[in-house]
Amino acid sequence: MTLDSEYIRGSIAAVHSVIKHASCPENIFFHFISAEFDLASPRVLTQLVRSTFPSLKFKVYIFREDTVINLISSSIREALENPLNYARNYLGDILDTCVDRVIYLDSDLLLVDDIHKLWNIPLTGSKVIGAPEYCHANFTKYFTDDFWSDPLLSRVFGSRKPCYFNTGVMVMDLVKWREGNYRRRIENWMEMQRKKRIYELGSLPPFLLVFGGNVEAIDHRWNQHGLGGDNVKGSCRSLHPGPVSLLHWSGKGKPWVRLDARKPCPLDYLWEPYDLYKHKSIVAKDQPSLVFSSSSSSPLMEFTSYL
């Protein structure tokens, strides 16, 4: 997972949900990626996580934003241009070489099932990543007319039958990732985007271009995404039909923002019990917490220690 001052509240809630529903929480190790020049330093974020989860096994890695800053193009929503959104492209380089398999999770989600079930899903054959696929979605809309009208570009999919998948939940084989130099394959498409606008949505389309049609399909229950609405209005949405193991507030609307504004969507109340953030006015004097300030102008944040 990534850690930053803007989404720290979501990250803490996500971690809380993972360990709460895990059959063996002591077997889980978290790898957190933090931006080098975040308003809150990696050291402060590390202290915050350790204070909130004293028994958690984790490591914080620093992501150098200049690695990707010159490859990022403008997106439909400014938040999608955050360099940390692209850290998933570099996991094979950032994480220790002994780490050969990971589950990548966004910060705006909750697990309501045992993560070991997701971990145990095999990546068959040459598959490098696994994720829920949504083949009913209009795949063509993720790329511009300039892309589809260029026969050299659009033939990238060849005989593949690509389906949309959300990169906020992925099982990743880092051995195959490193061997196949998939970081560079993604960067090649980002460089192409700088020359000719072939997509509108941040870090997702390069993944679709590289992996579309070659993804280990995982049950939809592991990413009930889109609960944050679209990327413009962030309207309320309901769950997709079927069982649920993971709730994902992808889109503009985030549950902690809507709850604080007293304009929550119905599903935001499912997120609320996992929120360890406590407003300063309601934190008990004897309640262990860490005061965190991302900047002089931002409110102090306190999180109850999860014991």
C-alpha cells in the first residue's frame, strides 16, 4: 500500500480491516510506499503506523517522485496525477529482492473477508498479475479515438481479448515482473502518451495496454469498486450484485470526506467502524494516540491505537 498525508486516514482504516478479518494476522507483512517529498515525512508516517498498530509487521519504503514525474501526463482528475499513484509500476525495484509475491491494495478500500484467501489464488502459466476483470465494460472508452484510429497502436492487443480491470487490487508475481521488465513496458506507453494523447485516465491505461487479456481472473467479490462514484461528481453508488469480500471507494468520493461533511452515502457507514481517526475533541485523555500534522495549515490528526 502507499502512505501519504492526504490518504493516511483511508490507509489506516484499510489496514485495520485487513488484520481484523485475517485468520492469521501475525502472518501478514505490510510494505508501505511513501513519497520522498510528502507533506508528512516518511519518518512521521512510520511513527504514526507504529503508534496505531504496535504489533504490526511492516516496512516503509521511500519512493523518489523524480523517477516518474517527467512521464506523467494530465488526467481527467488532478488527484490521478499524484506521482505516488504510479508507485505500483516500480514495486519490483522498490521492494526488497527477496519479496517475490505481493497483494497491492489502494488506500480507499476495506477488506471484509480473510486476505489469506486472496493470497492463495494461484497465478497460472505466464500470468504476472491477478485481478477481478469486468468484460462487460466498454473497453474502448479507456483510450482516445487517436489510439483506436492508429493501426500500429491498436494492434497491440493482437489476438488478446482484453477486459477492463481495476489496478487498486492486484495479486502480483514480482519474480515474473522483474524477469519480464514490466516496469519498462509500462513506461514505454507513458512515453508514448507524452507524444500523442492516447488515454485520459492516469496510471490505469498503461496497465491495460500491457496486461489486458493476460490477467488471472479473480472473483468479483474481491473488488467491489466504484463506490466513490465517477471521477467528476463522486455520486453515491450501490453494490454490484453478488457476494462481497472487499469494498473499494474508487472514484472521486471518499467515505471519510463525505462523513466529515455530513453528506455520507449509505455505503459510507460500512467504512465508518474501521475508522481509527478521532477528532481532537472526542479523544479521551487516557486513550493512546499520536498527534499528526501534515502542515501548519492542516488539522491535527489523531488515531486510536489498535491493540
